[in-house]
Amino acid sequence: MMESKPPQVLLLSRDEPTLALLSRLAGAGGAAICRADTVPVPAGSWSLVCVDEALGAPLEELGAGAAPVLWLSPRPRGAVATRALQDGAADVLGLPLWEPEARARLARWLPDEARLTGAEAAALQRDRLYAALSVSKADWEQTFDTIPDSIAIIGSDRIVLRVNRALAESVGSSPREMVGQSCHQGLHGCDTPCDQCVVEEVFQGGAAVRWPREVRRNGRVYDYQAFPLLDEQGGVRAVITYGRDVTREEQLEQGLRHSEKLVTLGQLAAGIAHEINNPLTAISSYAQLLGLQAEGTQGAESARRIQNGIERIHRLVQNLMSFVRPDEDAFYPLDLNEIVARTLSFSRYEVTRGDTLLEQDLQPGLPKVLGSEAQLEQLFVNLLTNARDAVGGRGTVQVATGVDGDRVQLTVRDDGVGLDPETVDQLFEPFYTTKPEGKGTGLGLFIAAGIAEKHRGSLRLYSRPGRGTEARLILPSFR
């Protein structure tokens, strides 16, 4: 009777501990071992090929024929391992090797059970059962880690037993590092237990509980709930916490509130437009008469300043009314430098009151922009006013223009107290202001941003506490 040929196992790795363990385990089952550390692999009739991911060998280059491939990877549930399975690998084994799991995986792919009897066959059956359980465990862990919401399992001693990858990444950690920490430390970054611990409530009450407040982490907003995990007697043996990222919903709600403010703004604009325009008309008429009577004297300049102020108020009312009915301002090719120079001619006095220094750097030969002269002038006046208020009559305001590719830029900088990022994010909301009561309406930057958008451009603010603020208007050049 011809003796059956032992299984042939090819080991591809440069890691000696890995090779030694696999050789010992496979050899114990009567397999013939061949080692290699490069590809293409030696020719042979292989029963199993074990390949270390570190070799960087694509499966199609292994030359293993019909032999099953056991892929060795330090990331057994990562994208590389998944791609290996998709490309034809039979199984994935995690590195560094854990002997019971390695023995079970080898037994799974070495069909040698027919030669074994007695205790050896029973041991192999146990190993194969363990292999099946390992695969099921790996599938469960992969499912647990691919869920995008945050999940944690908390034990009765308030210690983290398990977290998924989404939760670990949201706190800047890893699942392995978080296991063993207290829930208030690992989940919330607190040194002491939370005042309203819902985990404690679930353990005591045995029912699901929702967090009484939002949980904010890394700029994201989460809605957290806790659920009991029951034992066979119906007692709570652990608590599952589930956090859903509701940042997008929060943004949509803010957008709705923003829209409601716009409606209120439109109603205000419609109501006050006539009340403002009527006295403005009378003031403008008297200012013109004063200018004619004082022609050739210093009073004529004062009358002109009054007239300029009236025109600015009139344009502000027009901008407010544009939220009720769109205006029909015609857009023309404009020189941004001319608008800046003309605006500075009647705003310089207001800006430089006290010890404020006004500096300007206007780049010559700017490409023209397509826009409304009145609206761009209104926008620039608003930026100047904000910069003047920021320095508080003692500092420097810088005005500059320039070109960035096919865009034209207008920059207004100040060396005032600056603002924190949270405040900067709110400055473009209607009715929000950092100025004292009676000094600002909270509409200036909101209207300015609308003007920039209408000109197919953008208005951006850059500020840091103690470092001042920079407002940058970016407009497409006209060609």
C-alpha cells in the first residue's frame, strides 16, 4: 500500500519568530516545511502557502497555483487584509502570532485529519472549532468597528470593556488604549465621575437612558444614549453607550434659525425704510442749500461731508431693502483702487481720530472687477469702521489691494485685541455684534458678506486674540 504524501507548506517571511512558530506548528502535524523570503516562490506542489504582508508581494506573483494562501498581517481587519481576501487569499492571520489562533488556522487549511486517530484527531477537532469561533469573533469585531456611530461597553465597575473604532477616533485614541479606563475618563476626558452619570442610572434602573445634554467633542455634536446588557437572570451586567453624530442636524437647525432672522430683518427693513428716507430727503435738501450758500468757504466742506453721510445712510437702507425685494443695481467693470481711494477721501477723518494710523498699499494696474460701485463702497466703509473700532483710537489700520491669480483682493487689517475662533464664526450672523450696546447693530458684516456673494466673491475674517484681525475681500477679475 502506497504511503500518503505529507502536506507541503511554504512559509514566506523575513521574520524569524514568525517562521519558527509556524514551522513548529505545521511540522507537528507531519507537514513538510519550505522557507523563502522573496518572490517568485520555489516551485512545488504546495498544500498551503503562508505569506507575510511585509514582503509586499501581490497574490498574482506568488506562483502558488491552487494552494490556499494564508495572509499574515499586523492589521488582520484593515483595508490591506480586506483587499488580500478580495484578491484571492483564503484567510488572514494577525501578527504578531498568537499560538492558539495560529494552530487553529493551520489546522483549518491542512486537510490531514484522515491520518490522525485518537487524541490527535480530537485535538485537531478542537482546533478547528476554535478556528471557526475565531472567524466568527473576527467578523463580529469587524462589524463592530465599521459602525460609524460611537459605541462602548461599560462594565459594572464603570470600566470600559470595549469601544469601537469610531468612538476611539473621535477622542483621538485607539480602542486598545481606551479599554481599562474609567468611563468618565475614556469617554468624556474627565478626572472625576460625571454629575449626571447615565451609566449609573442604567445599572440602577435597568432601563435605557438618554444623555440630558449634548456631548461636544472635537467640534462635533453627539446625541448619546445608554442601554442595559442583561445577564441570564435579567440583571444588568454591562451598559452599552451609543452616540450618534448630529452635527449636520445641528447645522440645519442653525440654518433654520438664520432664515427666521432674515425674515425678521426683511420685515424691519420694510417698516423703517420710509421712516428713514423721509427725514433724509429733508436733511439732504438743507445740506445742498448750505453748500450753495457757503460756497468758497470752510462751511462748504462741512456741507459736503453731511451730504456724503446722507448718501451712506441711503445706501444702507437700500441694502436692507434688497432682502425684501431684489435691487436692480447695474454691474459695470470697476477699478477697485479707485473705489478704495474715493472712500478713503471722505472716511479718513473718521478712521484716524485719536492716535489711529492709517496705512495704505494699493497695487497699481489691478484688473477690473464687475460690480456695483455703491455696494462695494458700502462694504469697504463697513470694514474700515470695524477696524477703527477694534483699535479703539490707538493703533494701526492697514488697507491693501493685490492680485492672486485671476482674483483681486482687498485687505483691511488692524492690530486691535483680536477675536477667538468661536466669535469669528458668529460674526456673519445677523444681529450678532461684539460691540457695546448702542455701538453696533450686528448687521454690518452680514450685509457685507451678502454684497461679496452677490459679486461672486467672498469675504473672510482671520483673527487671533492679541494679534488683531484681517478682513479679506476676494473678487473674480473681469475679463
